Amino acid sequence: MATNKTWSGTSIDDLYENSGPYSFVYPPVTPSKNHAVLYELPVTLNSPPKPHRSSQTHHWEDNYVKLPYSPQNVFPIENNETGEKILKSRWEIIENSLLQPIKSSHELEAAIKCYNTRLSSFAALHYFFEEVLDEEEGEAFFKTLLPGIVRLALKLPEILPGNLPLLQKQKCSSISLSQLQIASLLANGFLCTFPWRKDVCNTYPGLNFASLTYILAPVGTVTFERKYLQKNQFPRWDKIENNLGNTKVHICSSETIENGHGLLQVDFANKFVGGGVLGYGCVQEEIRFIICPELIVSRLFTEELNSSEALVIIGAERYSNYSGYGDTFAWEGDYQDQTPYDCYGRRKVSILAIDAIKFNKASEQFSTSHMLRELNKAYVGFHSNLTGKLAPVATGNWGCGAFRGDPSLKSLIQLMACSAAKRYMVYYTFGDTDLEKTIYNLYTFIGNNKVTISELWRILCRFVVSNSNQNNFIPYIQQAYFDLHNQPTITQFFSTNSTNNSKN
Ligand code: AR6
């Protein structure tokens, strides 16, 4: 039967339980010690939410983002006559420099270097204006777009008067910001007004920022939630008896994660979220951050993720279409995001940043400690204390590109984590139809044999012991399963007849 079907397993409609993509639960926005809400509630979506003012300001303290307009942000200036150094408000210098007419990338460089002397080369920015943009585009940038970015940046004290805490290691905490606040922070990032962070230099040649045309102020909000679990909060993978076949799986070779509407969409992250987005990276994470630039602001306050942590971002809007990948990546115009809002003004889209381990040698990933780390990392991202219908996970070859993992192993690890976290899984194979079949066959085998998490875990661990060749991984799983149950042959692999199974 010839068919153009590009998916296997459970249908997407079945995963949506026939109530469409937007019927899953979202965590509430309730201000608390662990949830900083930087705007006033409730959100109306008629105009940008009003900023929340704090009674005490913490704009220059260790556990907070140091905001450039803080009076404590000072800059040494030399007195021309006496040669003496005096401290001046850096925000005043920023305002004075940026309000001068700026007509070229060289003038922009000079303006920025008045208040940020740590920056080195602007060569890429100059190259972009001189060699990539045509004259008209360059003029439009300096006439219209740049003054808009400057205005947005300089309004930061009004737009974000509250305290912006850091999402620090080993703490579960959340920040909710309005889209306008994020835009203003990004505008400041673009203009390098955060002098105390080295990574801000990498803003160049990030002229993807130029696509941030916030001419109509966005009215929505975004929540950034850092998730952390302590050691004793993880499942005992060698003990849980969940039947993996009960986890519904949809495997698709034609779509990509960002089109998994309503699902918990995985960002194949770096432990420094965003990875190379402000530098030279252009793979899954960077592309996601470029098309949904509100994600970039997470870099301001999200401390490096450790192995039992994840970051979830709810509500980031998508602004761009794209084509290609890596070297062939190209911007393909505006994307009109039609995702509906939740009752807190957030687009109903959740993005989960989890960083896989980068393997130098393929065989390393089969070590028990590495598999355990990856399982726990996926689990901390997938699990939720919410009651209600949890969104299925939209994932794929997590850790299998730049980080050189093996998709078969990673698909099993993610299946186990989904099962333990009580979520279904959508696996996008990124155009790979063979992988679609492989994963479907593995999953069918697991389902037919009612393989449990603990059984699969033990089988995976033995693979290390037997030190088998990585290419034999899939036959190994199947044979090891039969060995575990003393079944004589390997011929029953994909039998749909479960009466052959040793369990019932
Ligand atoms: N949807 C589904 N699958 C995708 C998509 C997509 N949109 N894009 C890529 N893939 P990679 P990693 C598949 O290399 O190995 C970044 O710099 C495709 O098969 O981005 O976890 C981060 O900041 C691709 O080969 O993720 C980290 O530093 C595979 O997913 C580092 O890369 C893996 O994509 C993470 O590397």
C-alpha cells in the first residue's frame, strides 16, 4: 500500500484527546516569594500590562539583575584639566550618547563605546552594514529602527521599575515579564548597556535583533520557570514498573518541534541557555531563540543549568519564518503568531530547555552514569505537579547533533522520562524516515512485550557491561529482553501477538 504518510504510532488528534491543541494545563501566575511578577495583574490584552513597582529597589544587588539605570551604576571619567578620575552616572552617559544622531555603524560603535569600554571588535556589524545590507536598508535602519530601539531601551526605568531576580542554581523559581518589558531589556542588550556581563559583547553581529519591530507594543506576558529536583525526588529507574507501552507515542518525519502546537516543546539547549545565539551558533536552540527572540532575555537572569535542572518558558511569541539549518539558515519573513492566550496573557506555548551531555566518543553515552544523568535531566523537565491534562512532550534527536548522541538511545531515555512524568511523546525525526521506522519498531516491540521502565533500565545498563558495539544497540535491546525472560529466539521481535510474551 503506497502512502505519503509521514508519521507512525498514535495520531496527533488522539494525543490531543480530540479537544484540540490548546486544552492542556498551564501553571498559574501568582506572585509569591518564588515567583516575581513584574507587571500588575490581571492582564487585559488591550494594552501592555502596567509595570509593578517594588517598595524597595534591588537594582544593583547580587541576587538580582543589575539594571543599567541603577544610580549605583557609575563610570569613571577623567577630568580633562586635572586628570583626576570622577565617577559619573553611567545611565546619564548612556542617554547622552544614544540620543545623539547616529547615522552609521561606526557612529553606533563610537556611541556604545562611550559607556562600554569592554567591547572589542564591531567588525561584523560594520561588515553587515557595508557588505550585506543595501544602502536603502541601511538608511532605514538608522532613520527608523535604531531610534525606535534607543527609545525602547531608554524607557527601561519606566517599563521595568521592579526588581528582576536571578534564576539561580538549585532553586525552583519563576519570573513573569510583559512582552514590552522583555523588548526593552532586549533593546538594552542590543545597545550593550549591561556592561557587567561579558556575554553582552556577543550581541554583535546579532542584527537579528533588527527584526524586533515593536512598533505596536505587544500586550502579552511571558513566564520563565527554573525547575530543580533534589536527588531523592527522582524516580528509582531500576524500580518503577510503569508499562512503557501505555505511553502513547506519535513519531513524525515531516514536521518540526516548533510546529508541535500546544505541546511541551523541547529546546535542545546548552547549559548556558541560548547557546550560541548571540555568537555564531545556528542549530535547533539558536534557531528557536532567533524566531522567538523573547527567549533571548532568559540569558540575562538564568544561571547555568546543572544536571538536575531545566528551564520552562511559557508564552514566547514567534516572529519569524525561516528556511534551512546551520549554514543554510535564512530568514523568510514575518510569522504571524496565532497561538491563543491563556488567562494570564501568555501565548499557549511552552518551551522546555534541557541540555544533553556533549559526547566526544560515541561509546561514552552508554555508561550508566551518563544514561542516568540524561534520564534525570529529561525527567526534571517533563515532570509537573499540576493537576489536569498535561501536554505531551514534543521532542526529537535531543543531544544527537552538535552533542553527538545516539537517537535510538535518546528516544528510549525520553520515552522512559515521559512515562514516569505521565506525559505522551511526540518524536520529530527531522526528515529522517528510516529513524521514524526504527523508533516505531522499537516502540512496538516495547509495547507488545509490555516492557517496563525498570526492565528497560536494566537492559540498557547491561549494554554497558557487555561493551557491545554501538551499531548493535537495537538488536541488543531485543535479544537482551528475551534473555531476561529466557525466551529462546529473536524471531518474535515485532510479533503483535502478545500471547507469546512471558508476561501477561
Ligand atoms: N525540530 C525537530 N528536530 C530538530 C530541529 C527541529 N526544529 N532542529 C534540529 N533537529 P542540535 P544538540 C534535530 O544539534 O545535539 C546548540 O548550540 C536534528 O536531527 O541543535 O542537543 C545548543 O546551544 C539535529 O541534528 O542539538 C547546544 O550548545 C538534532 O535535532 C548544542 O547545540 C540535534 O540538534 C546542543 O546540541
